[in-house]
Amino acid sequence: MQKVFGVVIAFLAVATLGTGYYSIQTNRELARCQADYNEKFINQLRERTLIANQDRESLATMVRGLLQEGTTPADRGKLLEDYLKAKEKNDEERKKYPLPELPAKASCG
């Protein structure tokens, strides 16, 4: 009986160690995957933020010009045209920096 009990205890110890090792490896892989995602997200977000700043600056320039005393209809047209060109350029630039796929959908082991 003691022999059987000893074998069961040994088996449980090995199973516990194996499960612990598997859990540690799984957690490391998940942490690596999340860190990779965070790095990609931060890089893309940094670039997209710079583009958004350009968007805001273009809009502010247009609004300041429109509100400036003595602005002619031709000036207004030029301001709007410049803004729309900048917006189109920024939209194209933004496409170069898509946000990364969420980790739940990514192939992370």
C-alpha cells in the first residue's frame, strides 16, 4: 500500500512540475506577444499622431486665414484648396501606418 501511495505521490509531483513548467512557458509567450504588439502599436501611433498634428495645423491655418480681416473670396478658395490638399496627403500618409492586428487575432503561439 505504501508503495502504491509513493508512486501516486511521485506521479503527482511530476505532473505538478510539468504543469508549472507549461504555465510558465505559456505566460512567457503571452508576455512576448503582448510586448511585440505594444511596440508595434506605439510605433504606428507615434507616426499617426504626427500626421494628426499636421491635420490640425492645416485646419488651424485655414480657419485663421478665413477669419482674417480682408480675406477675399479668392483667398478663401485658396485656403480651402490648400487645406484639402494637405488633408488628402495626410490621409494617404496615414494609410502607410495601419494599426497592428489585435493580439487575440494574431498568430502568437
